[in-house]
Amino acid sequence: MMNSPTTSALGPLVAVYGLVGHDERILILRDRHAPAYRLPGGLVRPGESVEDGLRRVLREQVDADIAHLDFCATVELHGHTDPNGPPVYELALLFDVTITDPEAVQWNEGEVRWVADTDLHQIDVRPAVIAERLRSGTLTAETPWWPSRS
């Protein structure tokens, strides 16, 4: 008889995050009781395409529809911590997103904020590896793969 596998034994989870831009600012969220902000995004459900997962998550989180999206990067997140569970291994797919009505963005579960790149230095944004790439300006089309130790 085999033991039940853990999340890490099953391999990486697939998550999608949107770099939602408007007027030279990006959208970040903070859950009602969370200390840090985060990019809009979440896990792709079994059987769901990556694009459909991103569309679903943006509708659920900020009641927004995607007008246009472009793939940016895949980020390998080892030991990424979910506040409600154990550390997980996640492959995060990052997309540059334009939404249909950025002025109408709202979220009932916490705070919505549009920030300029220069403001990111004073804000704790998760996943941290993505925030560091945004702060340093190293988010480029020439580096679409970010291994866990880059």
C-alpha cells in the first residue's frame, strides 16, 4: 500500500499572474488580512487552459475582462508559501495584460491599487522574485524563463 502523495510529490502547480497595466501603472492587490500586496492571479484548475484560468481569475478578483494579453515569462517558484498551507512548488506563468475597463476595477476581498514602477521599491509585493524583476527592470522578452535560482 502506498502513502498518499503530497503536493510536492505530484510536481509543480501551475499558476497564472497578470501584469495588468494602465497609464504607466500596474495593478496590485492585497487580501483583507494580508501584510503584502500581490499581482492578480492564481492557480489554473485541472482541465482548464492557462488563458481561461487567467480570464477566470481576473473576473473573480477584480471583475475585469481581458482585451489583450501577451506571454512574458515562466517563473519557477520553489518553496512559495501559501498562508493557508505548506510550501509549494509552482510554475508561475506571467502575462502582460490589458483589460477592457481599468477604471471599473474593484475587489470586495481587499484593496486594489495602481502603482508606478518607481513606487514598487516601497511596497512589499509577492511573489517576491517577480517583484524584484519589476523593480530592477530585468523583465524583458529576452529572458522568458526564470529558474528558481536566478
